[in-house]
Amino acid sequence: MIKIFADAEQLNRFAAEKFVEIANDSIDSFGKFTVALSGGSTPKALYQSLSSDKYKSKIDWSKVFFFFGDERNVALDEEESNYRMARENFLAPLRIPETNIFRWKPK
């Protein structure tokens, strides 16, 4: 099914609601939800939405495990680090424990 949205805000809202739905279905069925995070700037708005007051209480985040599907071999605090972007906009605001985060460990 193809969906067309009027703007990025509408797309982001749909994506956040779909993420919540899929996460909760997985947690209900399997007791956990595993997700591979994308890199770059595209997912930033979604990460910020999911960590906002509107969505953050809709998922039991202690049962969500994060993997990085795209990372650069740079220090974790560098501008190019996808982990840094996800941490600042998503993982830290939600207080996701490090034990639930599986990331690339640069040299």
C-alpha cells in the first residue's frame, strides 16, 4: 500500500503512530521489541516525536532493544555519528538503558 502525505509533519505523525503500534504488538506477542535504527538526518524528526510527551508513555521502553543498521566509524561525539544523533534526540530523552542499546564501537 502506498500512502501519500501532505507534508513531512503528517508523515512523521503517521510513522510515530505506526512505530507505537508495531512496538506494542511485538511486546504483547514476544515480551520485547527489537528495532534497527537508521542513520543520517532523515529519522531525526521521528526520533524527536517518539521521545515527546505525546508518544513517550505509549511504549514500555524497558522492553525495546535498539540496534544500529547504519553507522560511521567516527568518535561517538562527532557530528557525523549516527549514534550521537539518536542518543541526543531519542535514546537519552527516553532514558534508554545502555543494556538495551547495541551500537557500533569505533576504534
